[in-house]
Amino acid sequence: MIDIIAGQKGHGKTKILIQRVNDDIKLTNGTIVYLDKNNKHMYELSNQIRLIVVPDFDIDNTDMFIGFIAGILSQDHDLDKVYLDSFLTTACITDNLEYAMNKLNILSEKYDVDFVISASVDKTELSEALQEYVSVSL
């Protein structure tokens, strides 16, 4: 499953994402990973959540990012959810959002992992196919 929290920059997407991840860690038997563009929110996350700062790994295009996600999935068979903050930045998305979402959806179905994404984009700017993934629009 893919769940998108959409809205323009500064509308509170990260706050919702952090609340969700901290609530989910109490309910899951598996592990949760939180990917971000920096470690600014490190102290807001439960210590049971693994924070990965994506730019530390020199990812510079969407395919590298998808490969990075696949590598994370291959190393943790108990992985339940992956939270992706600042998705457009961390995934190096310029104009290929639907491509990236299709790749994530394939990984989600194949490995039974949920992706919860915050994206600085208005829901109305998304294609009809991607709008189905939006659970929160700010």
C-alpha cells in the first residue's frame, strides 16, 4: 500500500507523518524505517524507528533511489512500513513522480511493505491514478 500526504510546503505534512510513525511503532510487530533529507526530526521520532538520511548516500536520480529502497527491503525481512518525508527531494523527483510511485507500488506488493509518503505537491496537480493514493490533502 502507498499512502500519500500531499500539500504545499509549510502546510504541516511532516508533523502528520511524525505523529503517524510514532503511533504505528506502538502497533506493529515488525520494524519501521523513516527516510528524510536531514536529521532535523531525529529527536521527534521514537528510538525504535530507524532514521535514514538519504543524502548521506549520494543518491542523485530516481532509479538510484528505488534501488536504495530495494536494498533496505532486502536487509530487513521484518520491515512493515517505510515512511518517506520530503519525498520529491529525497527521491530526486523532477518530472517522473508517476514512474517512481509505480516502482514503489511494485515493491510494496512484492514484499508486503507499506509506504507512507509526504510530498510537497497539491493533490489537484497529481494524475488521477496518483490521487487515489492520497489520504491527506493539506
